Amino acid sequence: MVPYAPRSSEPTTAEADAWADVLVRRQLLHAIVLTPTGQWLAQEHPDATVRLLATPADVLALAATIQHRIRSTRPESR
């Protein structure tokens, strides 16, 4: 497996917004909303505690965690 190159810039709000949209559309999160202060509120399912994500990088980290969880529980097809 080839390691990924480090990012050359910090994640943007637009990038985080795109990931938030994908996570909700794919029903991997119940909701994730950008607040006027630039923070994000995320909820896994309707009865879950709302999590505060301070930056766009936190949203991308959450997306990466969800991707890792999905990939690690998926049976190998090779």
C-alpha cells in the first residue's frame, strides 16, 4: 500500500461541507450542520449526543474515521 502524501494546505470549509453532504446522503450520519461560528454540529443517529467539531479538519477526520470503520468491517472480496 502506498502511503498518502501529507496535505499541502488545511482543509477548507467547502471541502468539509462536501464531505458532510456525502456522509448524510449515504446515511452514515443523521445530521451535520455548519454553525455561524464556523463550528460543526454532528449527530450519528437521531437519539445520539450531538458532537461539536471545531474546524473543517475535524469534519475530515470524522469522515476518515467512518471510512476506516466501514472498510475494516467489510469482508475482503479479493
